Amino acid sequence: MESYSSEFAGLCTFESFKGNWPHYGFDTDQRELIQREFTRIKDITYLDHAGTTLFPESQIRKFYEDISRNVYGNPHSHNPSSRLTHDTVESVRYRILEHFNTSPEEYSVIFTAGCTAALKLVADSFPWVSAHGNCSGSWFCYLTDNHTSVVGIRGVTGPKGVKTVPVSPQEVEARARNNQTSVSTGHECSVPHLFCYPAQSNFSGRKYPLSYVRGVQSRHLFPACEHRGRWFVLLDAACFIGCSPLDLKQHPADFVPISFYKMFGFPTGLGALLVRNEAAELLRKGYFGGGTAAAYLVGEDYFVPKSNVVSRFEDGTISFLDVISLHHGFDTLHKLTGSMVNIQLHTFGLARYTYIILSCLHHSNGQPVAQIYCDNEFENAADQGAVLNFNLLDCHGRVVGYSQVDKMACLFSIHMRTGCFCNTGACQAHLGISNQEMKRNLQAGHVCGDNTDMVDGHPTGSVRISFGYMSTFEDCQSFLKFVVSCFVDKPLRLDQERLARLRSAAPAEATVSNELTSVPNGRTIPEGIDLNISPAPVRKASSTEAVLKTEGNSGKAHTLTNIFIYPIKSCAAFEVTEWPMVLQGLLYDRTWMVVNENGVCLSQKREPKLCLIHPHICPASNTLRLQAPGMDPITLPLEASEENLVLRKCQSKVCGDRVQAVDCGERVSVWLSKFLGKPCCLIRQNPDFSRDMKMGQEQGLCPPALSLVNEAQFLLINRASVALLMDHIVNKHDSSQNGTSFDMLQLVHRFRANLVISGLEPFEEEDWSDVKIGGALFQVAGRCGRCQMIGIDQASGTRTQEPLRSLSECRNGKVTFGVYLLHLPKRNPSSHGTMQSRPSHIVILCPHLQPSCDTFHKTKVGLLSSS
């Protein structure tokens, strides 16, 4: 070996780094990112991202703007601020599952105080079976390279008589071939067992194969292969998710505890248990807190938990503002980095570079400068995280105590972690500390977390540095120069042979990906449907436009006066004279909706100005045109392109249902945000997403598909009912209209119906069971319950107490108005005749019916359709 101080200087250049690793930064200047988002770490080398990563300033700024703009109430209430909180929290749950490439159909998100609280939840609620008779009971097994909080589960299982089995990393695969040798009784076949292991060691950064999940569940790997029963897997992902993508669709662990400060830096004190729904059904808990009970009695031991797994396990009010902040964490993370794959490549490259240089540093006498604790040589990002654990050695090969290294690092403004990192098993394995020595160290006064770094000349812990997405090459440079400056006996030497070997090795960038599978484009309009659209001006319809007659032709006529569609949910109506029907109802009815920055649907209840946005469908140009007071019109395509379906997928919620949608882009988002005065965007229902109607399912019908409507495909109101309500408002002596005048058309628009009829009797529509329009049959699915939204003037966006107040008064407290319709499939002639014979079956007689066209026609003779 020779002195190569000049070569070391050459190694500590960015050109040297890029020569061996091309992935650095996120298509922007990393130093500019630090100056813009992390000004507080100027002149600081922060290398403790495995402890907690750092939050960017824009994340906190966006969160502050969010909570300054919106009123978030307790989610257990039902007022508008509470519903906003509930909907936003549910949106966050979906966002978390989407990040891990899974869905609410597979997993539930239970919010906790952190990863440790999530682990304790599993410990307390897992269905442990005590050993008894011929049954050996449940096994609690854990990898010895596990965090204290995982090993601590045995504090719960021990008193229950559950067997504890520590498993070394070498045993999992080495003993996998013994799965045919076990002999157990049939009683054990359904006994539940739990195996816990970390996706990434918080001590060394070693990544354990995610394939262990299915391997243990299927009893191919040890210890499951040697003991019969039903094996569940807990994957501790806390240290993994900060810099690596996790795909739960591919690796469906039963329990996944996480802490969000490891990902975003903020908020602290918030974590979650991602639990597979199949496993969640087996969990049992004793204590029940506020919000978890469907019913209970104080006078006797009677308690029924809520059916939803999340509601059962989230005791009391969750930290909902912290949960809401996660939206901004995800948004900012994606904006700054693009993806977790990008973060993995960036951070692994920094860790690999530091490992190569540090492992090649030698004192003047040829002794190595560092003893590095790892199980690989940083060849593959799928096997090693962005963590480097080591102890520094003096020129005589003696360990320099970690406390001394830490104190010197502080003088250089280098922040790192020292000790055993709450992972005694890995610490013992890598440092060669026996159980007896651990006990002797305790007797000598050393406890976890103190500064006693040496006992009898032997180290009690080590030094750990770790990287995050905001880490820079300069951080590596500062750390390496610090080591050489303070702990190397000069002149510095380099292990040239090792350096050449490590630098020439071609590292694997990554063998894992969290990219979602693309969904092929679908069609909203069925083949063979001609789009024949005739918009009509807003006006009062004459009473002779359409005729409906009850069965028996009694001469009592009903008149249909208006057809409305609402292309954007909660925005203004678009009146037409004829319109196609599709599987979800009227074509383009509630196909789009406006959501806030957290993906929560905006309705007129929260944002009355939505009624001033007028959508206009233009078939000639195949566009949707939006107009609003004071704004230039904007157009967007009616159909989402295949590229947008892949790149702009998102999720939201309508009436408790999760909906998959496509973001309509930045241009319309800016337009809407400017008009409404708050950040928002426009989304449209994904054409390939199916949402079933809940109403009417108790009658055994196949549930029809819905658009983004609340309850049903069609809503019908009766002008006779509107007139009765109108009379009540006008004749009230103690009017609370605040100067607002009402006319028939204004009230009609308040109820936002698709079909408006002029009937003979007020509220007679509530007694109908079926309606026939041409050859199409519709079932009355139920009454429409009304809320404060009918108090919004659709022409001005102002709020009034009427007509909700009068509706309640004239109907003796009931606030239903209008009926929901669902389109029934074709029936055979005999059954069709039976339906017509029912006294509550309403028939629209259409002499100019065109059987081949699924289109509503409002002509001189009325409303036409066939199926």
C-alpha cells in the first residue's frame, strides 16, 4: 500500500461519484432543492434519516393553508365541518393504500400513535391459543434481527402460554426443506401462529426478502414448515418505507405496522396498522373506547362492536388534523421526487458510495479505519437499504467508542445515531456480544440508550448513518472528510485492490418496483348508440308537452315537462330535449366532480358557488365547455385519453363509496381554483370503474351501475308537489325568506331532478312502484331524503332557510321530496303484462316510439325511450 491522499481527494468529487452511479437527484439541482425546501439544515450534515427524515417547508406550508382555509370538526359528529373531516380522513386512507399498491377491498388502515402502538394492537388482539391437552397452542415467532417493539409482543404472549420461538436470519431458508417432516395432530391445523420480521433491518439496513411473506403463509419456510396451523405474517415496514417501494399486492403481509414520520418527517406520533381484511376478521379486543360501539349498556355486560374493522379498533377520536396532513406529505413527496423508486435509487447510490470509500480507508500502518456491520457489499438496492452501520478503529485495531465519535461529529455539525438502535439481536450478532456479556454489561451500569460505549474494552454499540431523499453528495463528502480528519493516522492509505473491485462491480439498480399496473381504456358509450343531443334553453315548459296515463286509460293525465342532466356533480343543470341512456343512467350525468386539494368531493353544501358553473356538452367538437361569471370559458375533452387513464388515476368518495377517477389536468384545475378561490381540481369517473347502486338491493334485483350520483340513476319530481310547497311558503305569515322571492321554476331547480313531471296530486309519485317510458321500464327505488342543499338559490348561490323549513312543516317533519328510479332490464311479455296490471304502475304512452334507439326524446308528444 502507498499513500494516496491526493487520490482520496479525487474520490471525494462529484465526478467520481457519478462515474459509478448515474442516479442522483430528481431531475433538478439537489442543492437548489435544499435551498428551497430545507433552509434549516444549512451548514448541517444530517445523517439520521432512519431515525426520522426531514419535512420540506412546502409540505408544512400547504398543510397550514389547508387548516386555515377549512374548518375540520370532530369526525364523530354529523355537521358539515365533521363530515368534511370524515371524508378527508377516508380519502387519506385510500391514499395510503394506493401508495402501497393495494385497495380497501384487500386492506384496512387503522390509525395508531405510531408503529409501536400498531404492534401492541396486534399483540393484544391476535387470537392466541394457549397450549392445552394434545394442542401445542399458538407460536409467536420473530426474526432475531427485529426491533424491540416486535420482540416485546412476547410480554403479552408469555402469560397466555404461547410458545416463543426466536428465529435467526440463516434459519428461515436453510431449514425450509424440512416441511415434510412435521407430525402434528388435527387439532393444530386451524391454530393461528404469527411470524414477525422486518422488511429492512433498522440496525444494518439489510433488506429481507419480501417473498418470505408468502413463503411463511404457505408453510414452505421455517418456522412454518415445521409446525402445522394457520400462519400469519407481520411485516415491520417502519424502516423500509422511507426510501423503498412496498407492493402489498405482490407481498400480501397480514399485518404491516408503519410510522409516517419515517416517510415525511411530519407528523410525529402518528402511525398505522395496515391489516389484511381476511386477517382482521380474526382480531379480538377487550377494551372499547368512544366511537367503537354499535351499542352497549351501562347496567349490564352488553356490548356490540361496530362492524367496520377500522371503527372497532380506533378508540376515541383519532388525531384527525395529523391524518389530514398526510395528504400534503404524499403530494409533496411525489412533486419533489416523482416516485419511491427514484428515492430508492438516489439514497442507495449515496450509501453505496460511502460504503465503498469508508471500507477502503486505512491508517498509515495498513490497519482498516472502520469495521462495517453488513451482510453484503451494497451490490443491490433490493438487498440493502440506505443505512451504513460501523465502528471506527484506531491504528492498533481497537474500537473507538461510539460516544467519542458522536461528540466529535457534533463539532462538525454532523448528526448521526449511536448505540444499539433498539435492536439487541442484530447488535449482538454483528458485535459478537453473548447473552452473558449483555447481562454483565447491565451489571456494569450500561443500559440501552446511554453513553457507555465500552465495557472491558469491548464496544456496547456502534455508529449508524442513514440517507433520505433530501441527502446530497456533499453530505457523503463531509462525513468522509470528517472521518479522515479526526480518526485516521496519517498518511492515509487506500486499499487499492478492494477499491478497484468494488468500483468495477456493476451494481443492480433495483429489482423491485411499486409502479401500478395500467388499466386499458374503456368506453362509456355502448357500441351502436347514436349521440343525438339537443340542448334546450332554460324556460317553463307548457303543460301539453308530454302525456303519461295510468294503466286502464282512466283519462287522468300526467305531463312530463323537463329533462335535466348535471355533467359535473353539484354544478349547474344542462337541459336537453333528447338524450342517450347508458348503463349508469343518462349519458354524462354526474360523470365529473370537483374535489379539493385532499381529493374530497366539493358539493354546494360546502361550496355554493359551484351552482354558478354552467357545463355545456358540445357533441360537434366532442368537448365539455364550462362557463362561470367573470371567467373566460374553458373546454376539455369529453373522453379521457388512454394516456391520462394511466398517468392521472386518482380516488375519491361518493356517499361512502370509493370511486376510481381520472384527473382532468392542470389547466381546468387552475380555472376552477381561481373561480372558487381555493385549491381544487376536476376529476371524472374512470370508464372502467363499476359502482353498484345500494338502494333497492333488498328486493333481490341485480344492482345497476351508477355514475357519481349519490343514490340512484334517475331522480324524478312532481310539479304538483312543488306547487303545494310553493303555496306553503307564500302563505306563511312568519316568513323567513329574508327577501328571497320564489317562483315555480326556481323551486324546480332547487331540487336538481333529472325528470320533472306535472302530475295531478302532490306527492302521488311516492306511491308508484314502476314507470314505463316507451319500451323501457323503471322501478321506483325509494324516496329522496333532502338536506340543506335545497336552501341554495341555483341562480345566485345564496343560502336561504326555505324551502327546507316549509318542507318539514307541510309534511309533518318529513324532508323527502322526489323519487329515485332505476332502469330495469327487459322482461318477457308475460312478466311485462303482469307489471302493467299493477295499479301503481305508471305508463308513458309514446305513439312515435323508435325501438332501436336507447334515447330519451322530449318532443311535441313527450318523452320517448326504449331498451
